[in-house]
Amino acid sequence: MSAETVPHRAYDDIQPSQSYYDFARRAGCLTDTVTAGSTVFACLQAADSRTLQKASADAGLWSHFGQWAFLPVTDGTLLRQRPTEQLLRGPVNGERMLTGNNANEGNYFVRQNIATEAAFRQWLLYDYPLLSEADVAEVLKLYRLPDGVAASGGPRFDSNGLTPPFATAVSNHTSGWQQAANNLYAETTFVCPAYWLADAYAADRNPQAARGGKRSWRYQFSVPNAFHGSDMAPLLDDSATAAPGKMNVGFRAAFQTLWANFIVGGDPTLGAAPASAVRGLVEGDDVVAAGAATWGAWTKGGAMLNLNVTNSMPYRARFNVVDGDKWEGGRRERCNLWVKLGAAANL
């Protein structure tokens, strides 16, 4: 449902090469015992699948924390440019795109010991070693903690996305510099790529999309804790039999309906009468924002559907439409920074 990106390299850069040779070593194909005259690749081709699976898993396990051993690379044939460049400079397949992200995507992928600005800078350069000092200064302009937010140990609560403090500094999981790192990772790896995919199908952002009549829609899954992957159960479980928790039958049914509408008809909205389009709604559920009159196709300053619940029991579905570009204190500005830095530093 959400796109992902990670530090992107050319196929023959040192990082992809190191991962390949580490994989080959673990598969027994980078030792003195390899048959004379054989190549590493030929040895890998001859290895059994279990050996290759274990070698791949081990190479990934011991790779850079929060990253992956094997990543997409620009090879000049299949991937000819960085995704941020290729998506908006050429035609894209398909006619419609629906992309979403969760509110707190980054927690699982960032070490949870970042309590100071110095620790944040150290982590930033560990994950993105090609950033220059000038680049780091630009990052800090947009991710620095605002006045009134403690560097660590402050109150924890979800941002409402519309008024400060924003998700750049506080969440229900953590706050301060740790949250700044969690949010930065989420944006570079999951959230901004979801924006860029939606952009590629938006007529006023991609001329190719305009000529092809393509359309896209954006949403954010914000039900606490909204960690990476927490949207899967309410999307796939039987809404009538699943334990409701914070997501009652109405929320699950509405979430599933908008995805079903997109898959079947190419338009995820709940139509002109959202309340009658969803089975299982009860008093207090509010899904009107997902209607066709409110949740429009993605454009500049686009309407992004925010999927949340009321903040007190009994929980009820609470959807609202927000300006996706201004969301969380200017998410589009931060995503634009990563487009620029990625191209300049080949992140």
C-alpha cells in the first residue's frame, strides 16, 4: 500500500558490490575451495536453493541496521534514473494509483537511543554517509526540535497533523530527537515515496499523466499506534468477526470498502452517500470525508484522507480530509528536500 525507497546506488557502486560478495561468501562461493576456472556467479548458479536462501537471510541480517542488503539499483536498462526522477519524467503504466502510509512508520528501523542533537547527527550520517555538512544543516532546518519540545523524555502523544507540535517532534511512542529520527526515516523510506507515486499519476504534477488521463488518491492510516504494518489486519481481517480494539466494525468495513472500490472500479471514494455505502457503521462513526464530494483525486495541495478513530472509548471511525502538502508542518517541503539531496549525493 505504501511505496518504499532506501539509499539508492548505481549497480556497480561499492555498497551493492559488498552485499553481493558477502552473500557469495556465505553461500561458499568466495573461498579458495571454489573450483579453479569457475566464476563466483557460476558457483551461485550451481548452489542449492536452501544454501542460497540462508546466505541471503544472513547477509540481510548482518547488513546496515534499518537498511537492507539487497536494494534496487540504477542499471541503465531496467531502472534508468532514480525513481524520483523517472516517475515524473516519463510515462507510467496503469491508469489509477492509491497510495497510503501509516503515521509512525519508522520506529522499527531506527535504534531507540537517540536523546540529543549530537546523537541525531551521528545517526543521520550513519544512515546517509554521503551527506555533506551543508546537507546536514539543511536537514536540521526542517527536522530540528521546535521550542517547547524536550530533547528526550517529554510527553508522548500523537500529532493531529494540523497544529504543532508535529510528528517531526512527538508521537504516542516517543518524542524529542528520537521522534525526529523516527519521523525522518519514515519520510525518506515510506512516506515521501508514497507521495511521489501519487504525483506520477496526478495530472497537474506529471505532464505524461495529464495526457493519459491518469488519477491517484492519497491517504494516511493514523489509528494509534499506526506503526509500520499495523494497517494490514484491519484491511484483511473479516470486519464482522475480528476483535475490534480501536477499530470497530465500521472503521474496518469503511477501510476495506474504499480499497475494494479502487480495485473494482478504479475510484476508492465511498460515493455520493458514504454512510449507506458501508455496512456495519454505528452511531458516532464518521466516514463522510471519504465521499466523492470530499476526497478528491490527488493534485497540488491535494486532498489526503486521514483515517483515524475518536480518542476516547468507545472508539469510532473518524475520517477527515487534509492538505497533504501542508500536513505535519509541511511534509511536501521535507519530501522536496530529499529529492534534491538524493540527486546531489546519490543517497
